[in-house]
Amino acid sequence: MTLIELMVVMVLIALFVGSATAGIRSLAKTDLRHSAAKMAGAVRYLFDRASTTGKVHRLVLDMDKGSYWAEVSDDRFIMAGGRETEESRQKEAAKLAKEAEDAKKRADEKVGLEAMQARYKPEEFRPRRARFGAFKEMAIRPVDLNGARIADVFTPRLAEPLDVGQGYIYFFPLGMTEAAIVHLTDKKREVFYSLVVHPLTGRVQIKNSYVEPPLQKQFDDEDKEIIP
């Protein structure tokens, strides 16, 4: 082969590799766009559902498994004050574990002859935590993000974006949700889509870029900064 022929072959190979790479990225964008649109629909549905049923709903985002699903609670639910951190989440998990252990001990103590006495024995008041259960509606079944993943989620109650474990977006009666930003990406983290959830309307903006979370700033539904 002459030098010119060799150069022609190399150019053809480069063009083939370049077109293949572009095709793969285009496919990844298509998958992400579809996943983002589907998740936006789930957010809007839960916003409307919470308003019509008068029950608190939440969207569970599992960053480790790359999936999300809906849950609902019949109990009253109050958001904790202050911003969540990794340390506060660990303390909350330890507190829940201790409460479960104490509840088991109390149940064991009431077995047998003490059951009758325990029924009338006054106990210390303990506020009951809201319990969330799986959402039974077929309109929003658990979704696995094939070819995509949840990079992170941010809400104003978080000190920083949550990128591991499970995150939540809560939907309240009377038409209100949390302001939130969910970032979806491909497996190589080369392409990002951002879902920006507006709290008063439940509107979801889908942007084909990584929207930086407002760690110190807050914005209203018209994207105007809220000045305290």
C-alpha cells in the first residue's frame, strides 16, 4: 500500500469511529430524554393526586438501584426543621432503629398474663411517625431506568445534593410540593438532563444540561430569586 492509500484508510476509520460515537451519544440522549419525560409525568401525577385525595404522597428515588416509585401515607406528616446532612440522616436512622427495638421489647413484655394489665397501664406518650406504603395505582408503577441513572436529587431541606441511597420528593394536600432538582445521566456520566420541579404549580422543566442546585439561593415558580 502506498502512503496515500494508507492515509485514506486511516481517514475512513476515523470517520467510522466518529460517526459510531456520535450515534451512541445520540441514543443515550434519546434514552435520557424519554426517562426525563416519564419522570416528569410521574411528578405531575403525584402533585395532582395529593391535591385530590388529601393525602401526603412522595416519590422515592433510589440512586443505587437506578429506579423510582411512589408511596402514600394516611398519617399526618410534618417535615423536620433544618437542613438534612449525612450526619443527621445517620442519627435519624439510629433513632428509628432504637424505636423499633423498644417497640419490640414492649410487645414482648405484654405477652402472657401481663397482657391484660398492660391494656390498662398508662404509657408515656410517643408521637407516631407517618408511615408510607407502596402506591397501588397502575398509573405509576415502579420504574427501572434502563440505560440511565439518577445522578442526584436536591431539595431545599438538603444541605447538599443527595447522590447515594434513597431520596424523596414530598407532595402535600391543597396543591403544593417541594422545590426539587433531579439530575439524570447516562452510565458514563457524559450526558445530563435536569428536572426542575416548581413547588406551587407542580410544573416540571426539563433541561438538557446540568442545572446547578441553589445551595444558598431560592427561586419562585417564575425563576425569580427570592430575597429574604
